[in-house]
Amino acid sequence: MQLQVQLANFLLDNLVQSRIGFVLFFHCWQQHEIRDFSQQFMKPLHQHLIYHQFLQMHAVRDWEDLELRFLDHLQPTLAIYVDMKCHKAAGLLEEASREQLYNQHYHWLLHGNESEVGFYDFFSTFNISIDADVSYVKEEPPSSDYNASAVVYASYDVYSNGRIIGGQLNLTANYACGCDLSGCQRMRYLSPLHLRSKYGNREQLTDVVLRVATVVTQRPLYWSEDQLVLFLSQENETHIDSLARFGFHLTLILRDLLHCQMKFIFVDSWSKSDVVGGAVGAVVDQTADITATPSLATEGRLKYLSAIIETGFFRSVCIFRTPHNAGLRGDVFLQPFSPLVWYLFGGVLFLIGLLLWVTFYMECKRMRRRWRLDYLPSLLTTFLISFGAACIQSSALIPRSNGGRLIYFALFLISFIMYNYYTSVVVSSLLSSPVKSKIKTMQQLAESQLTVGLEPLPFTKSYLNYSRRSDIHLFIKRKIESQSKNPDLWLPAEEGVLRVRDNPGYVYVFETSSGYAYVERYFTAQEICDLNEILFRPEQLFYTHLHRNSTYKELFRLRLLRVLETGVYRKQRSYWVHMKLHCVAQNFVITVGMEYVAPLLLMLIFGYILVVFILLLELAWQRYLNRTKRLTL
């Protein structure tokens, strides 16, 4: 029983170091050994209680559904002790291999006295993962410089990089621990394993071939693997399959960090439905270990996948130039002042016109003869003088008195201030703000008469089929179903962008990471500033996905975080993904169009019509008066 006490102390020390509070013992001990071992376990050398349970392996008929029957737990990690000296231990360990239970959720302590070679030969065929937490513990001969009653336990770290993809079993000596009746003490380290973190020791996958699902949409899949890899590896024409090639280059960086080999599985879509088919489906059914092409983290996908890191950005837009019949913009001439300011300014001009008439009247009737004008201007004339001053026009009539000239001074001063402010605002509005369409949302676009074309991308078609937005349903009904037989509905990005340039009012829907390159190539700086842009679908991030139960999750996350921290990701993204068009208006002169000038011309035309009409009325009235006068005579 002395050995049971020392073993209990060793297990307590191991669980404390691993920060685990729950342990299950698979054993073949006698009842009194279990009682004594349990009593030792209930006198822990630390302040935290270790919850434990014993399972006699002799009483188990078979190990089928091992996890469901014996290991079901809600803890982050459950410790499992297996006495390999029991004859049923081999069946237990083999069933754990079939159910892939050697992973980060279980802390396995395998106690036996086989040699390292014997254990390696036994365990080498098992399915052990890279995130496995498996320790092989064996007793070694006691050391002469330690307590004679002590037992020395040697611990070995056991893992594999993935047997199903070529990984070999790795057995690394960790430390030797001497345990006596009072406790345990680390005697020596058997390797530098303790100097590295868990994944620092497993950072290279030199013996595996990772299966990588890669999306290729712009090249046929019947091409050979070498041709497709060459296409994805090229760094020219970044607008062609930019998302796929961006993810592929990040995957190549990951391959160099892991020192592994990769087998690329080429598909033509992200998925057929949310989680079936394509690159996403390959990871879901575990025929691929990782996707080279980042994808959206939808609610349905997260039931089967884990998004480990952001590796992309998704943005689809509708662009179009404002149609020529967008409407007249006469409001730009009223915008510098609010209605209240216009009313107050008109009232001031009216008051000054009235004061000018009073001034001229007083000069003609009440003042010296040399100050008098040859005639007394009418009230309408003084109002015209006041309005002309507001338009920075001079006047042929000037008061002779000092008071009248002060009125003129005030009139021209306020007119000068108002005119300069008004003209500066109007000119800046006309020259810096090209006319934009009033269509700002997908709802308004669907209700408009504009013609629509779309880039034939798998995720665009999928979004049209599965979106629940009411405005998208209206868009499909008005713009897609009505053109179901139109061969020009789905156009390549280059052709669609050219149609937008040549046909104002034509709307093209595309993905910005590839389409913006064509816009910058075929549009002038002025034409870019004239573009209208509507967000086709909400902006979303792209993530690199692994299966929810993937054993490489933490390792890949750490390596991709390293790529992110060093700035390599940002460099790759800025090279492959175009997310914004740059409008630099100061580099060119914007021509004021008819949409702004037409209201002025219309005002002039209607003014002339009104003048002619009034002139005709005056002539008719004068003729009527002359005729009446002759009749009376």
C-alpha cells in the first residue's frame, strides 16, 4: 500500500500543476486499495479539493460508446487515469482512439512500466491529435541521493501531428519526479520541454500533408493542379479572383511557418448551400483540414465550424452614373441662406427703398434748390435702385444730402457683405459637388427604372436565393425576374464597369475587391467622383475556418496571429483587396452642367415673357385710354 500513497501524491501534484479539479480512475485495484488511495486523495497537499471517481475495469463488458457512457462531463478538461497493467486497459485505449478522445478536452495519465520502445510500438497506431494532453508515466529505479522510501516517476509527453494525414507518434521525455509518503519533488528535467509552451513544442508539422480546400472561380477546374497553383501564386492582375488568391498567399505563409506539406483541393464555390458543398462543405465533412479561401461566418456554419481569425473583408456594391435626366438643381442658388435670412434681407431692401424715396422727396420739396433733382423718382424706381445695389449694381441717382448718402453707404455695405458670402458658397457648391442621384437604398433602386447587371459570382447568386431582406426580394422581382431571359443580366466585371461608364443610369452589382480595379483603370478621376454607390449587402468580415472539433485550431490561430502582428497580413491585404475608391476633386476642374444653369435660363426666359406681356398690357391700356378720350371729345 506504500506505493499507492506515493502514486496518489504524484497524481495530486500532477493535477495541481495542470490546474484540473476532476479526475476519473480506470483501475483494477482491490477494494481496500481503493479505500486507502481515496483517503490519501482526501488529504490533499493543496487547498483545493480534487473531485474523483473510481471505475473498476473488470466490471466493464465492453468499451463501446466510451465517451457517452463514462466520460460525459461539463468541465473544460477532465483528467483520466488509466492503469495500463490491467488487462482491459488496451481495449479502453483502443476505443478512445476510435472515438478520437485524445484531444485537449481530456488530460490522460497512462501509468505503466513498459519501456519507451514498447509503449511507442503499442501507441503508434492510435489516432492521437496535435492538441492531445497525454502523459505516459512509468516508475524508474530509485535514486541513491533521494529518500529510500521514495518512488521516482518519469513523465513523457505523447502527441501526434495527425495520423490520418501522415503524422507520426512523438514521445518526448519531460521530467522525473520523486514522491515519498509526505509529498513529491521534481528531481530533474529530462528534456528542455518545460522551457516551451505546449504549442511551442509542437510548432512544426514536418511529417504531415495538410488538406486545404481552395476556391477558384475565374479558371476552369479541369486545369491541372500545377496550372491552378501557378495561377493562384501569381502576383499580377490582382483583380482576378482576388479573394481566393489573397487567401492562398496567406496559406502559403502559414505553410512556411509550420514547415509542412499541403495538398490543395480545388472547388469552384464556397458552398452550394450554407454548409453543403464547396470549400465550406469539405471542411464540414472533414475531407479538408482548412480552407485557403476565407469565408463568411454565418449562423448555420458556426454550428459545424470555428472562425479562428479574420482574414478578409467582404463588400458588394451597386455603382452607376447619374442619368442625364436626373432633374434640375435650382435649389443650389437658395441654399446659402435659410428662408428666414432671405425674408429679412428682402425686408431690409424694401425698407431702404422706402427711405430712398423719402430722401428724394425731401430733397425736392424741402431742401435747397441746388440739391433738388430734375424730377422726383417714383417709389418703384427707388425699390429698383435698392434691388440693383443688392446685385452690386451702381445707380445713376445719388442723393445730395448727407443723410441720403449715409443710406446709400449702408445699402452698398450690406449688399457687398451678402454678395461675397453668397457667391463663395454657390461657387464652391457648383464646383465641388457633382450632381448625385437621389437613389440611395436598395428599395429605391428596385423601384426605379434603371437597368441592372450583376457580376456572376457564386456568393452573389447564393445571397439572392437565401436573403430574407424585403428590399432584396423586391429587387429580385423587379430587376432579376423581369430579365430572366436577358443574356446581358450576368456580365463579367470588366464589361459591366465599361457599361456603367458609357451608359449613365446603368447599374452594375459587383464585389469591390476585384471590381474597383476596373473602375480605376477605365474611369477618369472626374468620372470616379461622379459615381453613385449603394451597398448591395451589409459589409461583413471574412474568416479562416476550421472544423469545430479540429485539433489544429489553437496551433493555426497562434500562427495566423503571428502573421497579423508582424504586419504581413496588412501588406497582403492592401495588395490584393481594394476596398475604397479615391475621389480627388482638386486635381481637375469640374464643369457646371445644365442641371444647374437651366434654372437660370428658365428664369431669364420667363422674365422676358413677363416683361413683354406687361408691355403689351400697357400698350393696350394706353390705347384704350386714347380711344376713350376721343370718344368723350
